[in-house]
Amino acid sequence: QVRVVESGGGLVQAGGSLRLTCAAAGSIFRFNAMGWYRQAPGKQRELVAGMASTDRTNYADSVEGRFTISRGNAENMVYLQMNSLKPEDTAVYYCNANYGYDSYWGQGTQDTVSS
């Protein structure tokens, strides 16, 4: 069984920063890819940033240059450093971990950016 847990969300003013942490634990030694998605009210869930097992990264155009995904100190842990936050970044942020055809999601963490 795999468990994915996010932490680090909260309330911040526009221009501020937040760092999210995702830890995936279970029977899988290393996931093929891990990433961060977000879903704002009334909108579809979208990919924010992803990292492959090769450490190759990709970002949504809207966060390129402001957000950074990086690998944590432990296996199957990733961070999302979010700088220069904007009100439109307000959403529930979800961590996702993929292994083969299996995809695992965390419960989500609310990030609110006030103007």
C-alpha cells in the first residue's frame, strides 16, 4: 500500500513564498515520476511541476521561473518551492506519484495567496 502526504500549505501575501513537501511511503522503492498538481475552484486539476526518476523536470508555463521542484533528502520525497506568488496561484495543491500504470495521490493542501 502506498501513502502520499503533502505538507507546507498556508496563507501568504502576493509576492511571498511557500514551500510544499511531499512524501510517498510504501512498498515501492522509487517512483517513476513525482509531481505537483493544483485545482482552483471551478477549474480542472492541472499539472504544476513534475520530476522524473532521471531528475528531469517540467513546469506549467504559468509557473516557469517562479516555482522549483526538487528532490528531498529521503527517497520518494519532493519539494515545491513557490516564489513570487500571485493570487491566481490560489488552489489546492496535490502531490502525485507514478509507478508503472499506477498513480497515487495525496489528500491535497490548500494554498491561498492574498492580494
